[in-house]
Amino acid sequence: MTRRKRRRVWRRRQCGGRANAGEVTNTMKRMITLVPGGAALCQRMFTRIGCAGPPPDFRVEFYPYSSLVLTIRRRDEQMIVRFSDLLQRAPLAVLEGAAALLLCKIYRRRTRRALVAPYHAYAKSHKTRERVQQMRRGRVRPAALHAAGQQFDLNGLFDDLNARFFASGLEKPHLGWSMRGWRRQFGSFDPGPNQILLNRRMDRPGIPQYVVEYVLYHEMLHVKHPTRKSGCSLISHSSEFRAEEKLFPEFERARKALDRLARERRVFGFRW
């Protein structure tokens, strides 16, 4: 896939999935608004992070991304800065921190913690995370993938695990196998579109069913135990999560099988 095509796919996913590209672009254009005083804000941060010379001509926009995204790029003589429209009600210090993050990155300046701390605190707050998930539910469409694979049917496995471990009380999210074989993970839960995807590399003969069940069970625990903030950190695998994970009868055996699969398929850096 070319770089331009990857960028188009990324933009469609950021703003609502795989709808018609023209319709998505028109919808985005209607939702883009200028940040009041955005150009002056970026010029101030340009000076504060220690950049020499006159600042460029900034155009700063609130953009309808599907998550809390910040981007910056040069277009001719103008620098285009885009903040997620989730920041429209954010305090000035948060916007300044967002601008500082982008400018430090593109001008290769050391990020000053005091400048970016308000943005990080805002981004990690429980209220902001709730707003992100609410926004993603309306903008991100579940991938049009099938739960029934060539070897395993995720619907049947989910129902069985739900009855065995959750007293059938877990609401079923969208289930599917990934479109391509992933290199870095075996499963994922995205609370935005409320979707669990499993790596299609596991949907083949030779993979024990308990391995697929364990990965699905792990993602089901993410449904039950959402990511939460603890101090300055975000916790996805709490102590309660880890304790329940070990209730899976084939826990150790499944982990060892996944380690072998990771080495065989050169899957590095997956997170559990």
C-alpha cells in the first residue's frame, strides 16, 4: 500500500470508518472550524520553546477526528495545525500544551514538562476519556468483518465463555477476525465502536481452541474492566483484571502456546 493510500485510509477511519470517501470529506469540511486566536497562540509557543527566526504563518483548526488527535504539517508557506474538536471547550493552557507538543516535535526541541502538563492532565482525565468514547461511538463504524472464520466461530465461543465466566451477563460487542494478520498483537477491544477483533493468524488448523478462547476471554475482560485512571497513569490491566484472567483453566498453557506462535510468526512487542 502506498503512503498516499495509507493516508486516505487513515483519514477515513479517523472520521467514521469506510464510508464513501467523498461523503466523508464533505462531512468533515462542514465540521472544520478555525481555533479563535489559534495563529497567535502557536506563534507564542513557537517563541517559548526556543525557535529562532520569525514564526511561520499558522492556520489552526478544530478537526473532527474520531479520537483525541493532534496533527501538524506544512502546506506551501503555511503551517496547518489541527486539534481534535474534542478540545473546543478546553482551557487555554491545554491548547497551548497541545501546540507545544506539535511544535517541539516538528522543530526538534526538547519538550518542557511545564508547558505540556496541562494537556496531558486533560487528555488523561476520566471526563475526557468518557467524551472520547462517546464521540467514537458516533464516528467510528465497526469493521465489516465476520465472526465466523474458517476454523473458529467467535459468536459461539463468546456465548460459551460468557456463560462459563460471566453468568451470561456480558453484553456481546461486535466480533470479527482481523482483515490481515497482525504482527504486534493477538486481539483487541475498541470501546468506541464496541468491537473485539482477533488476529486472523489464529484462525487456522493447528491452533488449539483453548488458545483462541483465552485471547477472546482476555478481550472480554477488557469489556468488563474498562481502562481507568490511577494517579497520573492509565491502567488497562488492573489487579482485578489479572486475578480474573488467571481463572481461565488453560491460562498457563495458552500463554506458552502464544509465546511459541509469536516466535514462529515473528510477532514482536504484543501487549498483555
